[in-house]
Amino acid sequence: MSRREGTYLDRILEFHRARAAADRRDIGELLERAASLPPTRRFESRLRTDSKSSLAVISEVKRRSPSKGDLAADLDPAALARAYESGGASCLSVLTDGPHFGGSPADLRMAREATGMPVLRKDFTVSELDVVDARLMGADCVLVIAAALRAEEMARFIEIARRLDLDTLVEIHDEAELEVALSIGATLVGVNQRDLVTFEVDHERAVRMAAEIPRSVIRVAESGVRDRDDAVSLRAAGYDAVLVGETLVRSADPAGAIRTLRVS
């Protein structure tokens, strides 16, 4: 793994791995339940279609962050999701981590039920049960963070996701992580512009990394997307989509904010 010890990611992962280790549920039973659910809404396919005409926007339902505290602690997931959809967002991202981000599976369900958009479960996937839970709570896509996992873990989680009709967004930070993502067959890759150690946003990283990602892969820029200028720069670099959270949940007009980001 390319991450350094002592970051906020280390602390969050320690919590999630401890919780996963204590989970005694029968995965076979849960897989059977998940496999019987209706088809998903095709997260990756939506991005591929929408990004042909303009930069697609994955709009996030996010109550708080570990580094900045409360962003919109009292948000209404359903109302916010409807505003995002009216602004032309392609997909939703919903935080389901409670202790660190104030999210919940209920937030995901309410947001998804309020719209027709596909939904990413934004959480820290550290076990097979996390993938199955994403499907059971109604997600259409699951997040896998390269900095948090071994290649074999990522490959296993992606395979389970495919079996359950889930797409997988593989999050990377650098060339080494991209190489791993591509080696396990990732077709939807997010470049996180935020440094895991300093919390600083490095827009040059996203521009640099875009050129390294094959055109066959959907390219998503994550974190630190502030305004139309950022969107223009990222689209010019070759990104198909942006994932935007803080800018939108703090906006007085989230629908209007999304419209400004959907550059051609």
C-alpha cells in the first residue's frame, strides 16, 4: 500500500476493520438475499452516457467530514437529492459512515428513493460483507480505496460486486495505485485530489493522473472541486465526471451549482 501511517485514513480504517472482524453474520445467507434483489440502476453506464455531452456530476450527500467537522448536519437527504437531480446531476454519492461522517444507510435509502439516479455507497469497504451490505441497502455502486487495501482484496471485492450487479468505483491517488487498479480490471477510476496526510487539495495531481488513465476507463475527479473554473480544467484534462460534496451541501442553490459544473 502506498499510504503513510498516522493519517486520518489509518484511524478510520482501524475502526472499520475492528467492526468487520466482530461481524458474525452468515455471508452465504446475505449473498442469497442480495442476489434476489431487482436490477441496479447502472451507475457506470449512466456516467458513460452523460459524459459524452458534458462533464457528468456525481453529487454527494455529506453531513460532515473528519477534518472540517459539520458541513450540513441537518440536511434532508431526499430534498437534497431532488435538488441535485433538478440541476442535472448524473448520479448520487451518499456517505453511510456514521462515526466519522455522520452518514447512515437510511440517508442512502431516502436519497435513492427520492430520485431516479444511480447511487454510490460512499464508505470504507474492508470486507466482503461491506460489499453485500451496499447492495442490500440499495446502492448501485460501491467504493474501493486503493490506499486502504491490498490488490487481492480489491480484486475479490470487485468480483463480489459484479456477482451482485454492483459497479465499483476504484479510488486512487497516484501512478502506483493506478497500476494496481488497472491490473485488477477497474473500469471506473476516481482520482482523489486530496492528500491523505496534509488534507491539502492538489489540482495538478488530477491533471497529471488523467493522462495516465486509458480512454476506455471512466475517469472521475474527486475532492476539492469548487467551481466552474475547476470543472473546465478537469474536463480539458480528460475527465468524464466529477464527484462533488462540500461545495454542493454548503451551497444555497445546489441545483444551480451543479449546472455551472456541467461544462462541455
